[in-house]
Amino acid sequence: MSSLWLLIIGLAMLAAGYLLYSRFLADRVYQLDRAYPTPAHEMNDGVDFVPTNKFVLWGHHFTSVAGAAPIVGPAVAVIWGWLPAFLWVTLGTVFFAGMHDLGALWASSRNRGRSMGMLSGRYIGARGRNLFLVVIFLLLLMVVAAFAVVIKDLLIATPTAVIPTWGAIAVAAVVGQMIYRWRMNLLLTTVIGVTALYSLILLGDAYPIELGESTLGMSPATFWIVTLFVYAGIASLLPVWVLLQPRDYINGVQLFVGLALRYGATLVSAPDLVAPAINDNVPDGTPSLVPLLFVTIACGAISGFHGMVSSGTSSKQLDKETDARFVGYFGAIGEGLLALGAIIAATAGYRTLADWEAVYTEFNAGGVTAFVDGGGAILNAGLGIPVGLSSTILATMAVLFAATTMDTGVRLQRFVVQEIGEVLGARIDKYAGTAIVLAVALGLTFSAGAGGEGGMRIWPLFGTTNQLLASLTLSIVAVILIRKRRNPLPALVPLVFVFVMSFYAAIVQLGTLRDNGDWLLLGIDAVIIVAAVWVALEAGLAMRRARNEPAEDDDADRHVALEESAQR
Amino acid sequence: MSGSRWQRFRAGVEEFYAGPYRATLRRARRDEDDLFRLVVLAEALGVPDPAAYWSAELLPATYAEFHDWHRRMGMERSPLDHVGCC
């Protein structure tokens, strides 16, 4: 079958989701009100609360939620064939992710733009907040470790990406100086920055860098992992305008360039899907599709992380409440598009089934490398860019997405550590905080071997935690809907499904991790299971309370908000 | 393309660059200002300041934000007798 059909059907499903289902959600379930005074207007402070044009806000929202994860997950999951991954990504985006992201945005904007963690205090109870902290800590820890492994794999598999990957740091640093020191025009700076990045890609393509057997006494894998953590540590400590801000910006631009390149090339070349629709010949040791598919692809189908961005950040900038539909739901669609592109790259980018099977030799074997190779072949066929250069472009993009998540992740994790320190009565400065974060994350990465060989075993665990976070957010949305006596099914059905699948997956992984002797990950998995049971209990109780309470009128949130601000 | 649309596009891109980090940068600047305020107010707060002769001249510049500052520093009431902001 031609991948063009897959692309068209997928796009049609996402478009129908936006035009029909998101309208239903906005009109009937969330009942978005154009006249409702959003937090951005009510508390406009010119800093956090700023009414923002919906397209710009969508740009922020989409680039913060999208990254390497919707590429890695689908590229791993096509081992079960392209159909299951395709269905989970499209249906997941329409009925799960879009619903969840829009719901989080709505819930937060009705509660003075507060974050999900704070909302769980109001709707689930005081323990709900601690639960959030635990889950977020685990999530950040795993994303940093998993992405270190992803980047290391890419740098070794695509040595031509080494120069652009590290050169991009210099480009970002110069862009930061151009904007804040030299006050240069942003559009001009953008053109210069992107040109510089692509020149580096050309340079890297001509001069691949392969590390020797022993670099500073370390194997290439160990060396890259250590270097990445050193980088992430330094980057997270620098003032944000020096590196993180320009890096995020250039990455945002890259995201659009990358999407355009991949979809353009697929449209032109329409390669055949060589991988089977459903792979009944999976390599030995591949876990069962149910439930692992649903945690392997988290971002791209439903991801709790989006709720963190929706609440507390985007919700403070909504100009009109009705904009939430575009920002929240269409943000999820953007990520679904990335995931769909990754599925096509990893299944249609090979010439024959044998070639494909040679890559997907075991679970976690193909992954992002398959995305780079397959996508490279498609770019070559569609746009005539040489295969090597195409792979370099895609590998650089994937590394940059993952690396910016890593450095931001280390930075956020530092705040969490400092907060935990405060709870325990110890003052942790930013250097000590960063050192603790790096030590724990490095330990986790190396717990599966000095080369991070087993590092990708973290991936499904990361997905499980992400889904758990999504379950928490969906529970809050469901509680709100029940309180308002609206139909809670659009939230409840995804909630039950995602929760059951991630809980089941956590149990299955106990066995896998025990067989591999991964005791650290096993311990984390046990913590996840405890947290999951806790989530289910608290959510169940909160929903029962909400059902027995008298119905809440539509303006209740506003009254609560006004009372709270009056108390201050 | 009309001029105003181009202007709007430019403003949008600039917002896209600045928006996500506005709060962080504002906070960093506030920390810096707080430090400056502490230095200028040192003598008034009872910390001997060898440069007090010169920094006294800057005192009026700190008054506008004084109330927010002392509350941020955890002091409910003004710590200085001669500044009755609350």
C-alpha cells in the first residue's frame, strides 16, 4: 500500500476530529464562552498573564509540547506493524490527546490560570498535590535519561550529525547575543541563524566524526552520555537568554521546517509501506502489543505532559476562552502530525520487507535510527536531497529536539529538587540542585550498562508515567464535568482506557525488568504502580463526592476565584 | 502584502521569541534590583556601608518599589520608621 493513502486517511481523520469532535467538545462539553473574562484579561500583569494572539499562542503551545518524543515512540512501536501505531496515533489524537489538552486548558483558564497540580488540590484533595509532585519528578527524571540514550544512539549511528548538533549550541549562543546585546532585528537574526545551522549540516555531512574505541578512556557511548549531561548541566545553569531561549526559538522554527520537508517529500514520492500492516512475525522478546503499544506511544496519542503546558502557561495567555479550541486541540493535532510522519518514515523508507526486518531485529532496535534512515530515503526520493544529507538533516533535528528537552528538563528538575529540599528543611542552591539532578539521572542511565545499552528500557516506563499524569488530569476534568452535571463520558472513557492500559503495562514491565536484572528501574516501576493505585483511589473518591454534592452553577469557578482574591 | 499585516507578523514572531521566557527574565531582573535596593538601603537598615555618602543619593529611587520589596522579603510592615508605606 502506498504511504500516500495512509497520509491522506490520517490527515482526513485529524481534520474531521478538529472540525467535528472539537466543536462538540467546545460547544457541548466544555461550553466555551466567548464573553468569559479569561485570566489573561482579568489579571493582566504584562508578564505571565498576557492576552496573546491565538496563532502565536498556538505556536508557543505546540513547540513546547512537541519534540523528540512523538518521533521516538511511533518509530519504536511500528515493530507491531504500521496499522496499530497508525490507529492509536490518529484515534488517540482525536479522542484522547485533543480532548485532554483542551480540557486542561479550559479547566485551568476557569481557575485563574493555575496549574494542574494546584487544581488537584481543589478538586481531588491535598494529597493530590503531593501525588503530582511525585509523578512529575519521575517523569522528568526518565525523560532526561531516555533522551540522553536517544541522542547518543543518533550521534553514533549518524556521525555526520555530530558537527551540526554541537555547532547548533554556538549558533544559539550567537543568536542570543544578536538579539539582546546587539538588538538586531529578529527576522533577520532568524534567517542568519537558520542559514548557519544548515551550513553546519552541510559541513557535518562532509566531515563525519566517529569517536575512536576509547575517547578519554571511555567508549563512544559512555563518552557521549557523559558529555551530554555535562552540557545539560551547564546549559541549565546559564541565564536563559544566553542559550535556552534562542535554542528553543530556533527549534520551533525547525519543527515547522521539518514537518514541511517530511510531508512534502511523502506527497511527492508516495513510497510504499514495506512493513506489514500487522506484524505477526515480531522478533523474540517483543512484549505483547496490548498494553505496551499504549505506553510506547505516549506523546502523539495522549501525553500528560501537555496538561502541564496547557495549565499554568498557555491558560494564562488565552485572549478569548473560545481560542482554547484552536490552541489546545489543534496543538494536539500538530503533535499527531509529527507522530504520523514518524510512522511513515519508519515503515515506508525501506526498499523491501527484508531491509525493514533487518532493522527491527528486536524491541527498541529500530526506533529513532529507523526514523532517520527511512525518513532520509523518503526525503531523497521526494525532494532529491542526497540520502546522506537527508539523514544528517533528520538526525540533527531529532537530536536538537531531544537535547532541548534534556536541558530544560534538567532545569525544571532542579526546581523540583529545591522544592523537595524546602519541604525537608534544607536549602539547596542551584549548583547543588543541578549536581543532584545530574547524579541521579546519570545513575539511572548507566544502571542499564556503561554504554547505556539498556537505556531504552526506560522508554515504556516513561510512557507509563506520562499516561499516569494524563489520567490525573483527565480525572480532574471529569470531576469538574460531574460537578457541573455535564456529560463526563468524553473524559471518563479515555481516562479508564488510558489508566487500565498504563497500569497493565506497569505490571507487565515488572516481569521484563526483573528478567533483565534492572533493579533500579524495577524499583521505579514499583513506585509508579503505587502512585497509580493512589491516583485511582483519589480520583474515584473525588468523583463520588462530586456526584453526591449539589450541582455547581456555571459561574461557580468565578465566584470561588473572586472569593479567593478577596481573601488575599 | 500590506504594511500593517507585515507589522503584525513581525510582532507575532517577536512575541513567539519573547513570550515563553518573559516571566523568567522579569524575575531575574527583579532579583538584581532587589540586590541593588539592599545595597542602597543598607545604611538605613543598620548595616554600616562605607559608600553610604554616595548611595544615599539613590535612596529616593528605591521608594517607588519599597512597599513591594519589603513584603517580598517577608516583612509585613515597613522596616524603616521614616518610610510609612503601609
